[in-house]
Amino acid sequence: MIGPQFSPDFMAQLDLLFRWRRDVRHFDTRPLAAGLLDQLLDQAMHAPSVGYSQPWRFVRVCTPARRNAIIAHVEQENARAASLYEGGQRTAYDALKLHGLKKAPEHLAVFCDIGTATGHHLGRRTMPETLIYSTVIVIHHLWLAARAQQIGLGWVSILDPAKLIELLDIPATWQLVGYLCLGYPAEAADVPELEREGWEKRLDHQHTRLQR
Ligand SMILES: Cc1cc2nc3c(=O)[nH]c(=O)nc-3n(C[C@H](O)[C@H](O)[C@H](O)COP(=O)(O)O)c2cc1C
């Protein structure tokens, strides 16, 4: 065996990490410990990327004016999304909490630089979307790294990327992939909130595969 070997204890902990990673929408307002965000981003950057392009770009949104403008925009988009549901589904939608932007101490916008020269375009000719996939993976690495340090991450997608790009004054080749909240969670759960709220259930893996 080359490289580190992982002990049964570690494997059990890793399993817990997968099972207890949650999309977090309830935060306490305590700031992240000094240096922790840098440490998490450093870990996340070990994510794979097409052609080793590392196309992810992070924007830490700090100013109250920008944070508040984004919160107002998400609330507007959320109201628009709610209006698409009717009857019982509308009632159920209204009961969901779909972001923790107000309390989360950190807002992080994650972009993909589709114009990056890093990686010399290797692997991107046939599937240019792999740049975006690479950026999604870095977010997932960040998600797990954060959970391992008791930091919750919530992914907010009820927004218009063009509006975010305008509010954050972003370079032309950067495409928004995710808007994230990070902070100490106000609760822990091994079941997704949408499942606890009766919105959706976890699929059995047998139902998500075919054999050919
Ligand atoms: C691409 C992506 C976008 C998401 N957008 C939102 C969102 O806008 N609001 C929200 O509350 N959750 C959002 N989520 C979180 C999902 O609702 C959550 O992952 C799912 O319900 C399963 O829960 P879990 O992450 O706690 O396992 C998003 C997740 C992903 C992967």
C-alpha cells in the first residue's frame, strides 16, 4: 500500500461525516475562528478539476450593503418561486426555511472562470461544462471540510446569477456556481431538513441505477 492507510476508526468517522453533512440554514451569529475559512478553502482546493484547471474563484461578501442587497434579492426571488406552487404545496413551501443568509457570519460566492488558461484547455474541448463540474466539486470538498470542523454550510440558489454578478462587480468570464452561507450551526441533524419537513424523502440507491 502506497501513501497513508486509513484505519477502521477513521472509516467509521468518515461515514459519520457523510451522514451528518447537512445543508444548514440555521446559524448562530458567532464569527468563524480566526484563520478557519482560509484553512477550509485550502483543504477544498485539493478537489479534482478538468485538465487541472482549478477554475473556481471565491468572493467573500463582507460589506453590510452588499450582504443586505443580496438578502433582499433572494427574498424577492423566493416570493416569486413560492407563487408557482398552489394549495397544500404552497403551504408546505411557505413553511420551509430556504436560506440562513441573515445570521450566517460568512457569505461566499463561488464562481467558475470559464476563460481560465490554467490547464491549457485539456479535456474541455468536448465537454466545456466540466469546468463547472470541477467548481461544484470544490464546493463539496468545502462542505465536508467545514462539517468536519463543526461549521455548517448552506447552498443558496434561489437567485438570479446576473443580479449577483452585477452586485459583486465580477469579471466577465466568471460564471456563478453557488452562493454559500457558512457559520456555526444552531442545530445538528442526520436527516435533511427537507425530509424532516415532509417535502421529500431519500431515494434508495437501488432506484437510482440501471444495469446494462
Ligand atoms: C446545487 C444545490 C443548490 C441548492 N440550493 C438550495 C437553496 O437555494 N436553498 C436551500 O434551502 N437549500 C438548497 N440546497 C440544499 C438542498 O436542499 C439539500 O442539499 C437537500 O435538501 C438535502 O439535504 P442535505 O444537504 O442536508 O443532505 C441546494 C443544494 C445543492 C446541491
